[in-house]
Amino acid sequence: MSNNSSKQALDILKEVGAITTDSHIVLTTGRHTDAYLNLDMLMPHTEESSEMGRLFAEKYRNVDIDIVAGPAVGGIILSQWVAYHLSKLKGKEILSVFAEKDLNKNQVIERGFDKFIKGKKVLVVEDFTTTGGSVKSAAQSVQAAGGNIVEICVIVNREPDRVNSQTIGMPFTSLGVLKIDSWAEEECPLCAKNIPINTELGHGKEFLAKKNKTS
Ligand SMILES: [Zn+2]
């Protein structure tokens, strides 16, 4: 069942163009890869966002949860859908709140949301995490408001070896895992095969401009 929901989550992301595969992309780091993840492509599609929220709700339908929280910005919409579907599945109102960045870029619970969180069992959700930093900060803000973290769950984890419950220091999981290989330019098998660089995604355009200048 968890494998199934993982596949469904990745299928939704492919459907809305949040996952691109079989391409040749230059990353911010300068490394090359054949796949690209852009979770921003999901939220404009309400039907698919709702469906993603339903997958989270299915995962936690038998877990004792009072309230869902996410870090602004991506986590707000997702948190709403997860709470909406959890409410339906559980037959009781599950609330949704969000954490937002303060001037020091720490996630904090504002707007009086702490009243809803205090003493409650909280599920923290986020679309995507690179280092786990923002979800961890959001979870800490929930704890500071007196909430008990049940688990942190993101849609997709790209680096389960580097981002996990141990490194976050709290129960952490994801709907799906998508490991994306990347290579230094000299070792890139796609360059070796002369596969054209994608100029729409990542930094391919800049890469090619620079390459043409130096060659
Ligand atoms: Zn390459």
C-alpha cells in the first residue's frame, strides 16, 4: 500500500510536469542530471493538489492526529488539502495551520494559531525538502507553541540517506522517494552521447552561453 501511494504521488507529479525525466539538465551546482524536480508545478492544479492531500490523508487515516501544519508557502496549500481529506476520512474536523518565516528566517507560529496547536497532536507536511531545514524549523515552532509532533511527511524525498528521522531529529517520512543521479560535466554520460542540453529547465542556457564563449 505504501509502495502504491508512492507510485501514485510520483504519477501526479509527472502529470503536472513537476517531474521531468529523460532529459539533460544543468543544475545550480554545475552538475549534470537526466531528471528534474519542480514541486511549484503542482499547486496551480487544484484537482491534483487535492489528490496529493488525499494520499497523505490515506497514509494517516488510522493515526491519532488533531491538526495539520505546514511551513509557508508550499506547505500551506498542502496542509489544507491534507486536513480536508483527513476530516472526511476520520469523520471529525481536523484543523490546518501554517508556520511562516520571521525576520531571522526561522519558522514561527503567528496569527494566534498557537491556540489551536497547544496540547494537540500535530502532523507537519511539506511538498519538498532539500535539507530538511524548513520542515524541521516548522516542527520546532509547533513544539514551541505546545504541540506534539506526530510525524513530518513530505511528498518526495530526493536524498533519504541524507534527510531522514536521524538527521532531522524527529519522526520523518515521505510519500515517495526519487533518487536523481548527477555527474560532474567531465563524467556526464549524456554529454558523452552528445544529447542536447535542456535550455528550458535549470541552468542549461547559461551553461551553453559560457561554453560557446570559451570554445
Ligand atoms: Zn552533461
